[in-house]
Amino acid sequence: MNINKLKRIPSHIGIIPDGNRRWALNNNKDKHEGYEFGIDPGFKLYEACLALGIRELTFYGFTIDNTKRPAVQTKAFQKACVDAVMKLSNKDANLLVVGNSDSPLFPKELLPYANRRVHFGEGLININFLVNYGWNWDLSYNKKNSSNKKTSNLFSSLASSDISRIDLIIRWGGRRRLSGFLPLQSVYSDFYIIDDYWPDFREEHLFEALNWYQDQDITLGG
Amino acid sequence: MNINKLKRIPSHIGIIPDGNRRWALNNNKDKHEGYEFGIDPGFKLYEACLALGIRELTFYGFTIDNTKRPAVQTKAFQKACVDAVMKLSNKDANLLVVGNSDSPLFPKELLPYANRRVHFGEGLININFLVNYGWNWDLSYNKKNSSNKKTSNLFSSLASSDISRIDLIIRWGGRRRLSGFLPLQSVYSDFYIIDDYWPDFREEHLFEALNWYQDQDITLGG
């Protein structure tokens, strides 16, 4: 396919990078060893999206529920998130980390990026990273913290209020569910599933999703 | 496939019966004529779910956004919703209609069923029907209407608070999106797409979805 001839590209893509543990088992490793192999794929995807002119990307890092997993796994995905941000700080992006940073499960190295957008280099793309995120936490956050704001714009009361509506969500690892990924920004998102596990990411996965997306009829219910 | 040997069935299935207008065009009818052909499929599905022991079904009727469509279409899907409820009132089900019943776009014939569960016959299954529903309306509803309840259970503040979490969502008509369907009840739902249009419903579609669902690994993020 000729990726330069797409009729329409999404402004904002959500990424659910699932399958790290299953990939590890398939590659004779312990489950927790899979997460570090999920970092490079993220940067390959970032480069491909920059080249295409995508304006915003949101990555699902880990959730509050995920931290109920064995400690060795929790430590491994926390470390992978920190390593990814350190690597991104040498690139060109505007980073916003969204998650419950009041909890000890939120990596302290990421506190400078929590709930405020930080600019790296030329800031060519907005990158949102969900770290110790929970849909329930997000919706209960009420940033304004004022009861008389209750009936105003719903988005403004979210912890994720600076993350825009998502056009396309791509999930790796074959599962067909959102798993709590930004429920309000996802209400009209088109949802594309890649069966391969995330560490096996190839640029063609993205192109395949974009090729499918360009032919979707976007109505927003109208 | 032997539908009696399913390892696991969902308690609650969400139904997005899309493609009525496209079906009408394919069958030499005007778009709005498609909706009435969506009623019988709903009852075929209802019978099949009763036989399987499914406990709860939620049907996407129409949304507040849908009413921006041409008046002839809006009238047609409003009528189809009313006709479906009248037909259901002769069956065995506990019906709950959820939607903005304060609006003139809410069919007045359905007011007796709005936001309270009504029992028909032997009440063998809970049926929820979204009529003039909006995700934004649902989340802004705040049934308790009390500011000091803000941080308690999120679900209790929804207009749809009596609709339980959904295990499996089946969408007809090929589109891979939720289109605002109960965003909080859908956070962990598995999502199955049927390419056929809803009026072409066959029992096999349901069986195909259930056959797929039984092999999904349900983790709820853990």
C-alpha cells in the first residue's frame, strides 16, 4: 500500500500495547522480562507517526489494576515506563503523563511530568502516557473540585481533561476490548486489532490500521 | 458448533443493531424503511438468549445525536422502538428503558417504562433499552443530585445506574466502535463485530460471537 496516498489520517491515535508477557513466554523468557522489549517498538511507532504528521498519540502504560500483578512484574512495567520517558526526553515531543501520582505505585522519576505537559526538543507531537491510570480514578477526579461545576462540560472534570478525543485506537495482542482506556475520549473511536504481540511491532501494523481507518465512515452518531 | 457445550457464557450482552439504513438501500427501499425490519431480529435474538440462559440484554435503540438525522428517519426509529416495546409487553421480561425522557424526542408511549424496571409475564430476563440516550447525558445525570456523593461509587450517579457491567458487546453492520454506548458499563467488555446488517440477523451470528467469547481470557486488568 502507498502510505503517502491516504485519503484521511487520524489526528489522535490511542495505543494499547498488549501482549508483552505472552511474547516473553513465547521467547523463552519469564513473563516480566517482556516489558523492556516494548520500549523500542514505541519509538518506531513514534517515528512513523511523526513522518505521517499525526498530531497526538496516547500510550497505555499501566493501570492501577495492573499493579495487583506479582511484584516482579509491577516493577518491570514501572521501570519500562520510566526508561521510555527518559529516552523520549531526547526526542521532539510534548509529553503529558496522566495517572494517580499520589500513590507510591506511581514511579517517582515521572513526577516532574505528571499532569502537566512538558516540552522536549522541537515538540513536534503531543504524547500522552497513562501511568498508574484508572478509568474510575480519572472520572472521579473532578479537577475543578467545585460542586457547582458539576453540570458543566464533562471533560473539564476529568483527570485526563488535557487529552483530546481519540480517532483511532490500535490494540496489539489480539484482545478486543478497551480495558478501561480513557472511556470518554473513546466514545467514538474506531477500534483496530493487531493479533501480533506488541514487542513484535512492525511499521506495517500501523499502515494496515491507517489503511482501514481511511475508509471508515465517521458520523459521530449523526 | 454445539452451542450447548459452551464453556462459559456472558451474563450480560450489549447489542448494537447497526446497518438498518444500509440494509434498506440494498433492498431497494428508502433509508428510513429499514428500521421496522429491525424489530423481528430483536425478538429472534431474545428467544435465543432465553434458551441459553443469558440474564441481561441491553439494546441500543437510538441516541440524542441520532435525532439530528432527517425527520422521516427520526420518526421511523422512534416508531420502531415503540413497536418493539409493545411487542415485548406480551413476552416474559423485565424491561428498563433508559434515556432522556424530559425531551419531546422521547416517544411518549414509552414514558411508563422510563427509568424504572417494569415486569412483563414471567420476567425471565432483564432487557434494557436505550431510547433517546446520550453518553454525556448519562454521565451528567447524577441521580443522587447531592454534592457530597461525588466521590462515592461512580455508577450510582449514572442515569444508567441500574444497568450492570457488560460482558460482551455485539455490533452488526461492520463498524468497530462503541458510538457512545454505555461508556462505563463497557470498560471491560469484549467486542465482537458482525459484518452483516442488523435486519439480516441470524441466530448463527449470536452463536459465532459466543463461541469466540468463551475463549477470551477475562482478567479485568489483573
